[in-house]
Amino acid sequence: MYQRNNAFKTKVFFSFLFFVTFNIITAQDVTTIQANNEDISDNLDLEAVASVFGESKDLEDFEKRLNDPKTQISNLDLNNDGEVDYLRIMETGTDKNVHTISIQAVIGKDQFQEVATIDVEKDSKGESQVQVVGNVDMYGPNYYVTPHYHVVPVFFTFFWMATYNPWYSPWHWGYHPPYFRPWGPYPSYRYRSNVNVHVNVHNSYNRTNVRMNNNTININSNNKNNSYFKNNPSKSFDKRNPGVSNRSDLNKNRKSSANKQGINNKSDLNKAAKNKGINTDKGYKSSGRPATKSNTTKSNSKHKAKPSTTRPSKKPSTRPNTKPSTKPSTRPSSKPASKPSHSRPSSNYSRQAPSRSSHMRTRH
């Protein structure tokens, strides 16, 4: 029975391992399964950036949160060195009612690539409005994310104080803060599943093609802050995605491409994975138990099972040695050899013999 239970547990373990592995491979959303190539813009979610911005204490804390190795908000590796690029925060434009904050990837010595900007504007009511602007070469033109925070961050009021000092990150290539420990980039589907956890669902994030403030400075004209796309013009958004306007349009095309092939839910997603060569029934039944590996698991369990070495050795070694040695040796020797043979022939030792026999009985 123990070997059968062990074999059954082995079957369940391998079936569970298979389905977990399959779900990791196919647990991509419907919008990306039909994308033949990953896009650079897949590696920095601007909604996550907007969410982290609203939870920060100030711009220095915002930079720390973007580069936190525990949360891994960014997955960008523009210089292809096998490590996620450090993102520095620089205020590039300040006005009476508008502050422009630039997010720049450090990709080399004196080489920076701006990936997005954040506009913070004070409206006519004195309230702060925020808009995250994607870099044109990264996300295409007119890709904007406007967050509406459930709780307005306190540090927004700092921007409008007369004593406010703009933040310029002191970190650069080869000179990073001690908390930053670079990590290797993940596949885009794994990055999305990770970063979605860090998006505050109590906020709303509206995508629009209208910029909140048209008077902000366009940092893309500065070649120093556009090093990557200056050296790689063929990797700009319009070259990567010809005929696609921006990131929003790219997402729509991915969804429509999936819908044309009948991918509307998780079941359709699994079917599409099978058509791409992932056989979900390979060696397994629908019940989750192995169909072809039953013989191997039984044969292996007989040779590798622990009951064959432990249980048979315990019972024969303990019980047979105790019971036969005590009862059979005492009872037969007590009645026949008590008084008839040793007590009467010698009178001198008549008293000593019983004492010895009684002493021997107590030992046994």
C-alpha cells in the first residue's frame, strides 16, 4: 500500500509540474500572443510609472522606487549588456504653473536615453494635474497616460512653493546609489505579470492622444538625451512598427489580430498555443494523471522505495529477541528442577542450592 501511495504521489507531482510549466508558457494576455517580435515599449509600463509617481514622497524617492530591485518596475536594457538600465530623474523644465520631469536611461558614459517625461501642471483651481508622456521613438507620437489619483500626493504641493529646488539626479554611468543592484531583463510577458502587481488599482489611467500642456520643452531635440535612437535610427517606433501610429494603436492591432484567429478568452488562448506546437495532451489525460508513464513510475518506486529497507528490519530484530528469550527459559526450569534432584542427596549444601536457584531465577 505504501508503494502504491508513493507511485500515486509521483504521478500527481509530474502532472502538476507539467500544467504549471504549461501555464507559465501560455499565460500571456490575448493582446500579445500573436506578436511575433517583442517591442521595446513592452519593457516599461507607463501606467506603472504613473502609479509609482503618485506614491512617492518626492522626486528623489521616485527615482529610488523606479530602480528598486525588489519591485523591478523597469525591464529596459537598451545597451544590451544583460542588465536593466538605471533610470535617472532630471527636471528639465520649470515654469510658474508647469514642471517637466524627464526619465532617462543611463546607457553609457555621458550617454542617456530619455524614455518618458512627466508634466505636472497647476490648473485654474489650484489643483495639480499629471500626465506621463511617452518618448516618440519609444512609444510613437502622441502616446499619453493621464492618471487620476485616488489620494492626491502631498509632495505635489512642493512644486508651487517659492522655496522649491528642482531635482537633478547625481547618478550617472558607473556611479549608482548603493541600493541599486542591477538584474537581468525578463521576457516581456513575465515582466507584465510582475509589474501589474505594482499598479494601484484605486487610481484610473486614461490613454489619450491630446497633450495636457503644449508649451513644454521637447527634450528629443537634445541629442545628448537621445543617444540610443541617435545611434540606432532603425529602431525608432515608426521603423519597428511601420503603419502603426503609436503604442495604443499597436495594442489595438495585437487585439484585432488575436480576435481574427478566434482568441477571445483563456480557452482560445490554449488552442492557439497548441496550434503553435505546444501539445497540452502530450503523455497526459484530461484528469491530470500520467497516461504513458505509469509503468516507469511503478518500477522505479519498487527499487527506490524506503519501506523495503526500514520496516522489515525493525520488526524481526526487536520482537523475536525479547519474547522467546524470557518466557520459554524460565517456566520449564522452575518446576522440574526445584526439589527432587538437588535438595535431598547432600545435606551440607541443601540450604545453598535453593538460594542459588532462586538467584538464577531473578536474573532470568
